[in-house]
Amino acid sequence: MTRPRIGITVDYVDAKPHYMLPWTYAESIEKAGGLPVMLPFRVDTSLIPAYLDELDGMLLSGGDDLDPALYGEPWHPQAQHLDPNRQRFELALLAEIERRDMPVLGICLGSQTMNVSRGGSMIQFIPDHLGAGSFEHRLSGDWLRRHGVKLLAESLYAQALGKTDVQVNTSHKQAVNVVGRGLRVIAVSMDGLIEGTEDPSRRFYMGVQWHPERQNDEPDHLKLFQMLVDHAR
């Protein structure tokens, strides 16, 4: 059987003219039955339709922080500025993905881009938002440190798993604040942060705040990539 071609957005190496992508993104797509294809962002956005003509689905990978001017706020002092070239390209990419109703999965920054592109906003620095005793969501020395999330029973993910509880890793300082147009919350952390959204009117339009590619040896997390590949067939 022909493998669906899944594009993967790439990141960059600070202060160097290099693209970068942790290999686990491509590995996850391969394990799920897809053909991973890395997509450069330092190209003219007019090339996006030609790229998508060659693909069956998209995976939006993680990265630094979107410019909060997109939702009417100044930069937070703790923010890590996303390369404007990547932001420009991926917003245009997502607009064309939506026009085609192409299956798309967003991870971390990817999920945030999906929310902000729909008019949503972000909590820019979680420690400012959560009180004492909340879970530490930011990156630490343990990349697979976990916490529980509750899934919406009606969501595609919960239905595919056959359950509404899943343990996820955590390494983010931002989270969805205002939910974008047409999106519904499908995952919430034990301390109340939004961890996942989807558009139920689309074929497959889902974003998660955690990094399932780091746990692709576990069925609960590989399932997200399998869902993307299956919808892309």
C-alpha cells in the first residue's frame, strides 16, 4: 500500500543558517505508516500550493513563541521570539491547508499557530497564570516528565483511544487562552490548562500542546500520528 505523504514543518538553529528537526517527528510518521517529507520555510509563500499538491497531510512541529501582536499583546519578558520567516510561512501554509481541508496535526507551537490563526490567544507565561501548587509545565531535565490530561469523550482522539484519560509529557511555557473560532477544547490538564483542540467540522484539524513524538513507542501517543496518516489516505 502506498504511504500517504506527510509534510513536516522544520525549525532552525539560532544564529546559524541551518534548518533543524528532531528525528522523532519523521520517525513517528514512518511508524504510523506515512512517508515523512520535511518542508523548508525560507522560501516564497507563493510556492506553498505547489508543495501541498505533492502532500496528503501536514504535521506542524514545535518551536519558539509566536509574535503576540497577532492577538493584540506585547511580548512577555520570558518569551523566545519565533523566526518571523517561519511564522509568516506557517500562517500562509495553514491558510492553504484550511482552504483544501487537508488533514493537519499541530504539536506545541503547531497547535498554538492553529489556535492563533483562528483569532485565539495564548497565555504567554504559564507561571504568571497558575497559582502556587500547580504543575510545572516548563521544560526541565526530564523530557518525559508527565501529568494527566482529561480528554473530551466526543473528540476524535478519545474515540480512537477508547478512553478519556492519558498521561502526557510537558515542556511548554505557553498555553491556549482564548480558543480560536470553530475550535473546541479536547484535552485539559489536571490543573486546568488547555492541552488540545480540534475543529469537528473539518476532516482532521487537531492540535496538542504536549510532544507525542517523544513517546512514539507508546500506543496512546503513536495513535495521534496514525490518525493523521489514516485521514490522509
